[in-house]
Amino acid sequence: MDASPYDRIVAAKAALGGDLAILAHHYQGDDVYRHADFAGDSLELSSRIEGLDASSIVFCGVTFMAETAAVLAKPGQNVFIPDPKAGCVLSDMAPAPLVAAVIKRLRAGGRRVIPLTYVNSQAEVKAVCGRYGGSVCTSANARIMVAWALAQGEGVLFLPDQNLARNTCDALGVPAGRRQVLDVFSRGRTIDTARLAGKDVMIWPGQCVIHSRIKPAAIAAFRAEHPGALVVVHPECSPEVVAAADSCGSTSHIIGYCEAAPAGRTVAVGTEINMVARLAKKYAGVKTIVPLMGRGCSNMAKITEEKLARQLDDLDRETPVAVGPDVREPARLALTRMLNACRAAGLR
Ligand code: 13P
């Protein structure tokens, strides 16, 4: 009988030993997640790369995460992803040529606008940010990085997630009148730079197709049914949803929040379903974890245990994630600025 994907992965890990590191994002399904040497949110996963000595890193997540790992990897290290088609709809909302055209437009009058991209973006977009003195942020460090970017120049272009941008501005006290969601169509030609003079944060109009589906009404209905229950959401949710929740933060923040919730309490979680289901199972009988919506990320779900097993069956013949040097160097600069700013702020 053929060995199961589980057994093939266990055997490959034993054979490769320290030459292999498997990283997984919290949104991975349990059958993949259980094989991870390290699981984390986007910031934890990117911060982890520098300390890895394995010659092969297999990244169970979506392509922008694997690309980020490839940009940060040391010479001689290869990064693989079990399905390179595991994209991110949000990251596709800001293609690099359009980002470059918009930043040029915003800077046309000599204003030193600093681009700050959410990590959910293509490596080419991170490269554009690196070239223009900008950086990257994740849901875990967005406040630190928006404050950093505001201190670098004369306004910030935040992309591509408008909800994360608005939630972060709310948290930092950037008034609504000093931010503007941009019209980025027609390659930014319709952007009136004179009208943006008083705007500190200029916001790309993208959003996550999963988190943006969560509505404040779902929280109101949940609270009516479960008086005294708690609600925690991801900052890719709208500001209205964040305002209706008790807490908001990265996937690791959400995990910590559920862990800290007192026994016997009910916690509603507004994020991707795989992670919520795992938390519900973990705390069954102690506290009740329920999803605010039932949607999974179809791209994260493209990484299956069978695809991971197939990749590990013969890793030498697999094609690593490739990021050319013209993109890699400026993208690395943007990411290094983020990791340094986080270290300086005492965050990981
Ligand atoms: P975290 O950085 O919170 O893990 O989020 C990543 C993500 O893509 C959320 O949709």
C-alpha cells in the first residue's frame, strides 16, 4: 500500500533533518499545520527567516509570504511553496506598475511621500517602496510602521488595505480630515495633488475579500444572543467592525486573546475559519470559541498535505521561489527597515 501524505512528510523531515524548515501561517488547515516546525503570523514568520540555517525552507502560506521569505533568505538558501498558485486577492489589488505610477504622481510637485506597503503585496511592490525610502508593515506592527513612515517624509502612501490603514490611523489619532482614500484608476492621473496637501495618510482602495464581509450587524446579533461574550477581530475588518469588537489584532494577537479569555466565556472571532476552528477545538469544554463568519481563504486552502508531501518527496527537483536581484535588493531594503524599526520599538 502507498504511504499516506502524512507518513511521506514525516519520512522526508527525518531524512532532511536540519536541512529543512517548514513554516506555516496560522490560516493553514490542521493537516498541513501539524507538520510545521514554526507557525506564526506574518510578522513572526518574516522575523524568523534571518535565524534559519536550513538550506531548504518550505513555506505553507500564500505566495507573498513565500516571496518575502525568499527576499530575506541567506545566499544558498532556497524557499519553496507547495502550490505557487496560492495567491492573495488583496495583494493583486495593487500591481507594481500602478503603484509606481501613483507614487510618482504624488511626488510630482516635490513632496516627499513615503510608500508603506502591507506585507500582503507582491515583491515588486515592496521593491518600489524600498526605492522610494519606504517600508513594509504587517497587521502586528502597522502602528509602529505608520508612525515610522510619518516621521520619514511629508506624508505616507499606505497600500493596499484601506481597512488596515483606517484602523491604524484611528489607533494613532490621525484625524479623518487628514487622510484620503485615493482614486488610483487611470494610472493615478485623476489624483489632484493640490487637494492632498493637507493629507498625512493617502490610502490605496484595496481590501481583503474575506474580512471585509464581516459586518457590525453580525457582532450585534452575536452579542444579543450571548450577553457578556467577547469579540476579537482582525484589523483587515472595517473600522465599524473594529469599533464594535472588544479587541483587534494580528492572527497571533487573536490566538493570545482566546488563550487569555477566562474559562467559561464565549469568544466570537472575526477572521479566517481554519484558525477559528482550530481554536474552537483546542478550548472545547473550557471556553467556547465561535466564528463571526464561516469563510475560509481559498488561496491558503490550495496548500494541501498531499501537495506538501509531493514537494518533499523530491525537493531537489522542485523549483524554488525566484525573486530577481533588481527586485530582491530594494524589497530587502524595505523589509529590513521594517525589522529594524520593530526591533527599535521593542517588538520581537
Ligand atoms: P497576520 O499578519 O495577522 O497573520 O495576517 C495575515 C493575513 O493575510 C490576514 O489576512
